[in-house]
Amino acid sequence: MDVATYMQDVGKRARSASRLMAQATTEQKNAALNAVANVIDSQRKIIIDANHQDLEQGKTNGLDPALLDRLALTPPRIDSMVEGIHHVAALDDPIGAVDDMRYLPSGIQLGKMRVPLGVIGIIYESRPNVTIDAAALCLKSGNATILRGGSESIHSNQAIAKCIQQGLNSSGVSADAVQVIATTDRAAVGQLITLSEYVDVIVPRGGKGLIERISREATIPVIKHLDGICHVYIDDGADLEKALSIAVNAKTHRYGVCNAMETLLVAESVAPTILPRLASAYAEHEVELRGCAKTQVIISAVKPATNEDWTTEYLAPILAIKVVADVSEAIEHINTFGSHHTDAIVTEDYQRSRQFLAEVDSSSVMVNASTRFADGFEYGLGAEIGISTDKIHARGPVGLEGLTSQKYVVFGNGHIRK
Amino acid sequence: MDVATYMQDVGKRARSASRLMAQATTEQKNAALNAVANVIDSQRKIIIDANHQDLEQGKTNGLDPALLDRLALTPPRIDSMVEGIHHVAALDDPIGAVDDMRYLPSGIQLGKMRVPLGVIGIIYESRPNVTIDAAALCLKSGNATILRGGSESIHSNQAIAKCIQQGLNSSGVSADAVQVIATTDRAAVGQLITLSEYVDVIVPRGGKGLIERISREATIPVIKHLDGICHVYIDDGADLEKALSIAVNAKTHRYGVCNAMETLLVAESVAPTILPRLASAYAEHEVELRGCAKTQVIISAVKPATNEDWTTEYLAPILAIKVVADVSEAIEHINTFGSHHTDAIVTEDYQRSRQFLAEVDSSSVMVNASTRFADGFEYGLGAEIGISTDKIHARGPVGLEGLTSQKYVVFGNGHIRK
């Protein structure tokens, strides 16, 4: 079977399964999730053996150590996969919830009922635990899923896929509800992102290059974010102790994450006071600083920043610093150079906090809190499939609700239009 | 200037204007809307003269009478344009509304703030009143708009555009917030639907051919519906008087609208009772009936339906009728042949009403009400820019809220991630 025929078949099966999934009860979905968790738990050896094959092959192919680390499935990582599935089973079922039910002047009663999107295609790189996280979220939200992992984790993903299918079969849910692409042929991705008849949305997870390519070529809507160029702006109305603690946390809590601060903006009048204290705090964490001309006058341990620094997601212990005149210049900088992900102001000034919240065009806008809070778990979504910086459909951390849509439901009693 | 350069310029201006619009107060937006309404009201002669040019040209080009009628701007139609703008000004401003504000375990306070989408491109055919309706809705929701009407209404649209610009200028809103494409070059549409840097969403309004072409070629999300193949299913648990009145209303209230019923499904056990009564009611309205084999046995004034009838949006006094075994067959038929627009069940049976609501995969699903209620005004949205049958973003009648997105807002007091 060629790739196109294979993918058509996968798509058709997913569409049929999605119809059944949409009607599955909460009890059926939870039973399926718990069954999958139990199979994973009991087949650890098979999964770890498959993962060893991938790791060996990765070493042979000269994969870099960071990638090999992400690829490795250790016993604690399998524990957290199993826990993760049970956790998703324990979340409230979003499907069937009805919002805004009310009577209208004509006498009809109108509400909005939450429904699954249908078929979700997920394309991701090395980490095989994504296979199970994504499958669990899609199952719980009543969707069918087509998963396409990286070729470097093909054996791990196939082993996990077998566990999923076995769990689904044992609980009476169609095994086609979760399909893991069995070929490493890159053409399969091109097919998946254009299967508009069978796939409702694509969620890419991985590097910027992958996501850009998918967004450009997909004929199906894509839920995505490309970059996390997050800012903290320290206003001249800031409480300096809060500013210090937030600016250090946002940069140094974790480096390789999309909600880490990459550029610090400081109001001119407080820069001479706060920047030297910040510089020594960052020095302790061995963060490299790159500053604008004004920053360089105030602190010495700083390299000159170029224009490129304002648009770079370092994902590393590097920070760009710019001194700005006021909140308006900060907002202008963020909306021009940022990535519409997450941006924070530190201020005690009422009016400037309102201006920042209203005018910064990002998926999360914060006052006096670290950008690191932009996360599905911290936001109480219970889980997260990704963070969307698009304005269409879901925006910000995407949990179960982002994988659903709504339909209008109307109750009448013989009502006709006059 | 070539079309590509022209459209790039239009896009850039729209993007700049959208930043200002996002920050406009409710008072500013309402003042701008009322100013536009006043200019339209006072420049009726100029608009009607321009419309005469289009009508003359249309006659010369042999436009069919129905199209000429839709193109004509009579004094009552201008009245309703003016009233429509004042009506939109009177609607609640959706922007800035914050939903779901709550404290989370970390201590941060989280909510979702409604924000504009940015720049909305609207592509439509003959009716020039769409120019003003669409512009008003986009203005009120804080968006900038690029409008592209049909070449047959170019003079009318340009005259209306001048009124809009004059109204905007007089009220201090950037005139670039509403731009009407000045060229009839078809290449402008191709440019508009691929200006992903400057345009956030495309709303096509017109025939199926137009919308299909735009969806296929756009690299920007499209809010659309292709077809309204709406169904009424008369269950064997139906109150037959309600069934009769709903089935007649859904078909005959208006023929050329997307929420009119196109296929009637009747449960086998009640078909012999209800179909003859329906047939005589439809005969009074001169509705042509096309039925399945079982229908043809029960009533005589019916042509045989072919498979094509189940997927045809007649927009005319024609009705397809199918006798089905039960609610499950009705749902299967609707999900297979329907267009996911609006479908209704008539029944007094509790369990079957729930099954129909849960399983029919359409943007509006109704019990004991006419499909004709699927409409932004009837749903209390105050206005409507179209009806979406997509599951991504807005679904069903799209009013002001469908032209907006949300961003997360976080309030802390120096909170950092532990």
C-alpha cells in the first residue's frame, strides 16, 4: 500500500471512530483510559525494550545527547505516563456541558452544548511520552486521534500504540480512536495535514521549523505557537522587591521552556536602582546579559544587544535587556518584537496596569506575576496539549476545552418563525 | 501600482488601524458608528446615483432580474442600512469583558478577557448593503476590515465607502479601519486571502462556488458555511399538530435562505397519517415534492427522489421526503447527507429528544422548533455576519462575539513559580 492510500485509510477509520467517540459516555471514556494505563503499567518491559532499540539507533545515527535524553523512557518516566492517564481520567468530562441556556422573546430556549472537534492530528518530535499524553487528552474530549511521532522514536511509539489499542479493545472503545502512524516515510506528514475530509485540526508539537512548515502547508486549521518571546516590564511604579523576584524567577526557573522571559524591559527612572541588583542576581545564575546602550551605561557585565536579540527565543541562560521611557514604549516594543505568548508588567500603578492589560496583544498578559505561570496546569485546566498564540479558536494554554467546539441546542414546543 | 502592491498597502494600513481600534473606547466606537449612519442618511442621493450606474451596467451586461433586485438600493433599503448601524451602536460592546475570573491554588487570579481578532477580510457578492452591515459589526467588535464586494456593485460600494470614511474621519477613528477595495481586478481576492501577515480571518458571503474557491485557496482561517441542507425529522413520538406546523414553516416561511428545510424525514409508523396532510399543505404553497419509494406509496403527488436530492440545497419550493425506520436512521441520514447546519426533531419522547440532541453533528440542533430560528437575531446575538458550520472558532450564527478572541489575564502580587 502506498503512503497516500495508507493515510486515506487511516483518515477514514479515524472519522468513523470519531462518530462513536462523540457518543461515548464519561464512564466508557474513563474505563478506556484506565485500561490503557493498566496495559502500559503491565507491559513496561516491552516498552523499555523498544525504547532501547530507538536509543541504540539514535546513538548509531549520532543523535545529540539532549535529544537522546528526551527520547529515553526510564521507569520513572513510565510511572508518570501511567499517572498522567489516570489524572486525565479523573478530570471533568467537558462534553455535553451546556452554557448560556436561556429563553428568548420568541419562546424558544437556547443553549450551547460542548461537543468534540472530531479527528485531531498530532505531529511531534522525539519525546515518546507525548504519544500517551496526547492520546489521553483526545480520548477524554471525545475525539479520535492520528498521532505521528518522530522517526527516531518509531519503536517506542509503536510499542506504546500497541498498549493503547489493547486497552481500547478490552474496554469496548474502537481501537481506531487512537491510531499511531506506522511508517517513518516523511510523505505521511504531508498527507496528514491535507486530509481535510477526515481531519478537523492539526496540533504540531516541536521545534519552530517543524511548526512553520506544517502551518504553511496544512489545508486544515492548526493550533500552534511558534515562539515564546516573553517579556517582563518593570515599571517606574513597581515594588522593587517584587520586580526583582519576578524578573529572576521568569528567567531562571527553567530555561528551555516557552514561558521563560527572554527580554527584560525596565523604565528609565528605576533602571539605575534595579539593574545593578538584577545583574548580580543573574550573575549568581550565570545568565549572560545583552543590553541596549542605556543598559550598558548602568551595568558593566553586559554585552551589547543587537536588533536580532529582541526577536530571539534563547531557551538558554541568556537575557536581553532594554531600558524604555515608559509603559507605552514597553507595550510598543512587546507588540512589535514579541511573539504574542506571555508578557508581564510589574507595577503598583492602577492606570498603567490597566493600560498594559488592555493593550498588550498576547495570549497571556500578567500583572505582578512571573511569566512562568502561563501553563495549563497552573491555570487549572488540569492538562495541556500546547499553548496557542493564534486568535482563532483556542488561545493560551490549551486543555480539554480547546479540543472541543460548541453547537447550539434549541428547545421549543411547536415554535414556528412568524 | 499593481494589485499585489496595492493589496500589501491595504493590508499594512489595516494592521495599523486594528491596533488603534483595539484600544478604542465603547464611546469612540459608538460615536464613529453614529457618524457613519448620519453621513449615509445625508448622502442618499449620491449613493442612489452610484447605484443607478451599477444597475444600468448590470442591465447592459444582462444580469438576471433576481440579481438586479438584490443590487438595487431603494430608499427603504437605505433606511434599513441607517437603522442597522444605529442598532449595532446600541449593542453591548463585547471587548474587555472578562469571564471566569477566579483564584488558583498558587494565589494568582486568572480570567479571560475578550479582545478583537484584528483584521477581518470580507468577500461578498452583489448586495451592497453588506458593505455597511459588515463594516458596522467589525467596527463595534474593535476590528479593522477589508471589504471586497462584487464587481457588479463597485460604484455603490465606493459611494458607501466614501460615506464610511467621512464618518470615521469626523469622529477621530482612523479611516483605515474600514477599507473597501477600489479595484474590480479578480487578482485582488487571491491576494487578500493569502495576506496572512496582515489579515486574521476571512468571512466569505455568497454562493457555494465562491466560498469553496476561497476556502481552498486561503492561507488564512475562513469562517464559513457552504450549504444549508437542513432537516426536520418527524418522530413516531411526535405531536402531529406541532409536526405539521413546524414542517410547513421550516419549508415555506422563506425559500431562498440557508436555514430553510430541504429534506423531511418521517418515521415509518406515522408516515401514513402525517404525509397526506403534509402533502395537501405543501400543495397549497405549490411546493414540489420528491419522495423515496415508501413516500411514493403513501402519497401520489410526488416525484421520485434520487440520491442527489439528499445532498441538494434547493433554495426553492422543492422538498425531498424520506421515510425512515426510527430516530437512529434519521440521525444517520442527517450526519451522512446533511451539511451540519441546522436540524430539528419533532417528538414528545424524552429519550429520543436527548439522543437526537447528542448525536446530530450540526451547528444548531432543535427539538420541536422550526429550523428557521437558526439566525443571529432570533438567537439574541443582536446581529449576524454569517452562519458557521465549521467546528473551529465560531459555530452557528456568528455575531459580535464570533469576531473576537480571548486572552488570559493574570493578577498577582509578586507571585513567582515555585
